[in-house]
Amino acid sequence: MKIDGESLTVNDVVAAARFGERVSIDESCMEKVKQSREVIERILNEKKTVYGINTGLGDLVKVRISPDDLKKLQINLVRSHSAGVGAYLSEEVVRGAMLIRANSLLKGHSGVRPEVIDLLINMLNKRIAPAVPMYGSVGASGDLAPMAHIALAMMGEGKVFYHGKIMNAEEAMKREGLTPLELKEKEGLAILNGTSFMASYASLAVHDSYNLVKNSLVSAAMSFEALHGTDAALDERIMKVRPHPGQIRIAENLRRLLEDSVIVKSARKEKVQDSYTLRCIPQVYGAVLDAINYVRAVVEIEINSVTDNPIVFDSPISGGNFHGEPLALALDFLGIAITDLGNMIERRIARLVDSSLSGLPHFLIENSGLNSGFMIPQYTAAALCNRNKILAHPASADTIPTSANQEDHVSMGMNAAIKAAEIIENTEYIVAIELLCANQALHLSKASATTVKIAQETINVDKIDEDTVFTPLIEKLKKMVKNGDIVRAVEKRCPISL
């Protein structure tokens, strides 16, 4: 993959961050980087006052820094801002942030030397990921605390992940033949001041959300057959008179997944309509898909933007591009959307295990009473839904002023990102539980749609005749959901187009 500051995509971020694809730099972009650095050098020679270059930071903006201390200012900035707490972020989130920051700096409006971008990419390619605590960003001047831990590692200080171990940054860099960065004027601020961490989270979350919708369509098709749903409500004419793009797309996919279902064709003659969790899948899943598409559009603007401060043109201009509000609102929206996706799935799980609604044996086990069957997996899904509802409260609705009220409105975008990621993972478990329950239901009532049979074969969980430990089965299916194993198998027969 080659980055140029202009064309980075969500899929690119995932490829580098999660799957380790090597990254190179479009060297033609380096001329802009050099020109922006020349502006900084000229300003220093002219002894002009510019925020973050020769002034203090935040509410200390009025403090002028002497020329002899300008490099020390950048070092102090990195060390003082390395104040995050909590468990370390995953390596993939950190790697995504490194890529996004390098791409932003490559646009040539940040005043850094090419060496800064080169080191970020070399660390990325050599699998040196700074150890970054989870909490500390309020998402206003970007992700200051977490980005400071990246800059700290670039200086050869702090801790990093290297080949699965945590070690001192200086040692890891020495092993890979990398020289720690000696920060010059503006460079510490340029690394710290931006939305790279929340954008990394958002890129991974968008990718995982699309995957989640595909998996949830497969699990919905399985439940559709198990509950003998009618596809009347999927009629293309219904979708055309309320033409939300997501609704239309979801209905198309579900029709194709069930197109050769004898069960569904039979139900069409026997039933007038189904409960909302079957009948309204296009409307609910479609709204979720539209939300994900909106978030993706926001993210792909953000990861190709200049988000630090001041921004260097012919002269530096102080602005507010570091503010995380676009991502904070989008990530909160994504969390709410995925929460409701999980809500609908859990209600189908409840319907599957309720014999009065499904017509299937009590809790999907033939010798109930002696056996509790699939009673408690539904409890687990309900608990996860409750957790999601708590997490769905928008972080962006809050603001706590910082820096002695200089930064008097903040986005809390990083918290929105952390919450969205947990909601997605919880919902992967909920989908896994639906797959498990629907699979058992179809062992009792037999599948007829080819795609549903493929899903069952891929799941490879036999009919359960007496109580068993469910946790390993749920974990197995959750991993298959995350990795896209079931979707890939189904798509060989029926591509799912989002």
C-alpha cells in the first residue's frame, strides 16, 4: 500500500493495522512536506510568534519561549502529555493511528521534516507498536494523551509492543536499526495534535460493522426458516415506495438468501404476516446499514485531512481542525445503530427458545425439564443487550472544559470510539448466539434454503440432545463471525452486497 495524504480508505487502514500489510510513501508528496518545513524555518529566522512553535501550549499560549528552549519545548510537550491510564490499547488500534497520522502529515501542512513520517512508517512496517494506555483523550485538541505515547516511543522512550512482547522503545528500535527521533520545533505538537486514534477506532469499527451486518443477515435467514417466516414483507414493491437505500439493499439480500426456501414459499400461503423481528428486518437492518455508510463517509474524509494545529500554509494559521466532533457524533451514532441491531437479534433468539411462539420444543431441547436446553444463551444475549444500551449513551453529549478553560468545549470522541468498539464486539456475541440457537432449531425442523444449509455445514455444530456447556460453542461461533468464515462460505453461493 502506498500513502499519499489524499486517498487512504477504511479498508487500507484495516489492511495495515489488523493484517500487517506493508506501507510505503508516495515520494512525490515529500516536496510539499519539505516546503511546509521551510515555512517553519523561515518563521523561526524572522522571530515571529506562532502558537506551539515558540509559545506555551493551551492556556500557556501567552508564554513566549526563548530560542534556546524551542527543542526542549517539544520534548517537554511529549513527556508531559504522556499521561494516559488504564489497559493498553490493542496493537491494531495503535497501528491504525500511526498510519493515519503519517498520512495526515504527508499532506504537507504540518511543518514536520520528512524524517518524522519516515520513522512512523518504518516502525509500522517493522511491527513496533507503542504501548498506549486506553484513557486520557477528551477528543478536543485531538487525541493528545494517546498520541503523546506514540511520540514518546518515537523519541526512544516509553514502552512498545515488539514481536508479542512489551519492551523499552529504545531497545526495540535498536534491534531494527532505527534511530530515535530528535524532535525539532513544531514536530512534537504535529504528532500529538490530531484525531488519529479515534479515526483508527472508527475505521476498524466501520469495517467490523459491515461484517456484522452480513453475519446478521445469515443468522436472520436461518431464524427465518426455523420460525417459518413468510417473505411477503420482503416484496420489492414495498421497498420502492419507501426507498431508503439500506432498506432496499437489505431486502434484496434477504430475498436472495431465501430464494429457494421451500419453507418460506409454504409460509407465504399459510401466514398473513410475521412478528416485527422477521417482518421489519429490511427497515431496521437497512437503517443500520445507512448509518454505517454515513459513518464511513465521515471517516474517509477525516483520515485524509489535516487535523493538527497550527496548520502551515504560506504562514501558519491557528484553527480548530483537531476537534473531534465529526467523529464523536458519528461514532455515537454507530454505537446506537449497532445496539439496536443487537436488540432485534436478541428478540428473535427469545422467539426461538419460546415454544409458544416458535412451535418448537421448549428451549430447543426435546427432553426439557431434565434439560434446560438453550434457556441461558438467551439470558446471555439479554445481558449483552443491556450492556450495549448502557454504552449507547452518547459520549459526545458531554463536555468537560480543559486547559484552564482555553479548551472549553471538547468532543469526548475517544470515549465514543471505545464504546462503539465494545458494542460491536458484544453484538458479535449476540449474532453467535442466534446462529447457535437457529442451528439447533433447524436440526429440529430441517433447513430448506441452500444458503441456510451452507451456513449450518460451516457452523458444524451437531444437534444437542442433552445439556452441555455452551460457552465454548458461543466463543467458537463468535470467532467465526469476527473472521467472516460463515459469510465467506455462504457468499460462494450467494454474494451479500452492502
